[in-house]
Amino acid sequence: MLRKGCSDKMTTNLGNGMADVREVADKVYRFETPIAGMFYTPVVYLIDAPSGVLIEPGPAAAMPSIQKAMAQLGMKDLSYIIPTHIHVDHGGGAGALAKHFPNAKVVAHPRGAKHLASPERLVESTKLVWGQDFEQNLGPIIPIPESQLKAMEDGEAILIGDRQLQIIHALGHSPHHIVILDRRLNGLFCGEALGLPGHQLPPVAPYSFEQDAYMATIDSLSRLDFDALFYSHGSIEREPGRLMSRALENARLYSSIILETARSGNAPDDIMLLVSEDFHRRFGQRLPKGDLEILVAGYMIYFKSKGMLA
Ligand SMILES: [Zn+2]
């Protein structure tokens, strides 16, 4: 897991095999919630404002870790729970958390808010990706009362003490993705809108990814002025410009390699090998097998759903 750029001002050991809680920026705490069966470990950010803010609740199975972390930090309540999007590994536990913290509002893209209020379709699509029995590992997805939902338009902000959190719609990875710009930190909580940290590969989530929207989002966010990225499956990175250009380059490059080689009749294993060799030649690093599988399978599903691949 990436650590570069972390200020690591404070570490609180949660014991019982739990991840450390680290202060990674002014009153912003980060910890990981490893979940069985999840390749990318969910990350939670807690902002210790006058009333607490939680970014990325993760699946409901992460809730005990969140409660322990809050107890360690002396945080008693939450005013806002902000999943960057409603995929189960980011927002699946928002309902369980909202029930536990009835004063909290759950912030979401208007399209995401509808599914959080009535999660039937969300549960169905979660079963498609994570299996019929996803609740066993990830915990349940429960509805959030309308009174606790705060659908936010592009550019709207919430104020917590002297902190302004601006919500920016950032579609592509999913049709309900938002990012959160903290002007005080000059940092962006970017979820999966700008690719996966480490190699900046496109996060091609089955059934929700849209390549054009993803690239348009990176292009428009790269025009904003901020100097740190707070990743949801990684840590904090300080060179947003370089990372965003690489994310764009990777999306262009690997989508076309995968499409062309699939159209020429290559099997997924051969396509993975070709992508792996190209990546190694270009960047001098080997991609982990899990990353390769997710990238190739994700793009194949995407191209088939668009009728670009038989
Ligand atoms: Zn996602």
C-alpha cells in the first residue's frame, strides 16, 4: 500500500489486527479496512471537525473498524458521511452508519442518492459483481431515510467550522461519482475518479464505467488548483498533474490495446500477457496479476456492452 507523501503525524494502533489510524493532514485521519475477498482495500478518511466528517464508509463490514477508530480519536458523532460513489466498497455501509449516527447526513450525487434511499437495484448490481452471497463478507446494504440524504449538485459546498468541502461531480468510474475538494488542505478526495493509485490504471468497474466521461472528468479536474490527492484505495500523493496525465494516457492506451487484440481473436490470457509486456516496456514495472485481470475483464465487459466487441 502506498505511503509516500503521508505526513504520519500521529499513529493510533487499534489492536486486534486492525489497521493503524494516521493523521495524514490537518485533522484528517486515514485508516484501512481490509475485507475478505476484496482485492483493493477500502480506505476511510475521518475529518475531526467540530462535528465529524467521514469520507468513504466502505462496506457495512467496515463499521466495527470505524467505530473503534472514532473511539480512539475521541470522536462521538458524525455530521456528514460522504461516499465518493455508491459501489459497495465505498458506500455499501452508508446505510448502516447513518442508522448508527442519526444526526448525520449522507452526501451523494443526486443519481446516487436515489439508489441509497431505495437500494434494490444497488443490491442487484452488487450481487452481479460480488456474488449472490456478498452480504456474508461485506455486510448488508440498507436503505437510508430521505431525511438523512443530502443530494448535492455539482460545485455545491458544505461548511464545517472553518472548513469548506466542495462537492464536484466526477463521472466515469460510475454514473454517480463525486469528489470532494477541501480548500483548507488544497487537497482532493478523489475516490476512483482519477484512476487507481500506484499505476494510474483506469478503474473499469463492470456495468458502470464510461470511458468518455472518465476522461472528461480527469481533463476537467486537472484544470483545478490543488496539490494533493487523497486516494480511496491508496494514500496521499503530491503530484496531481503528473498522475492525472498518466491516468489519461493509460486509459487511451490500454483501452485501444485491449480492444484491438480482442478483436483479433486473442483470448483474455493472451491479452493480459500483451498488456503486461507493454506496461513493463513502458514503465519498467510489472503489473500485479489482480490489476491485470480486473483491467482486461473490465474493458472486455465494457466493449461488449457497447457493442464494440462481439
Ligand atoms: Zn467503484
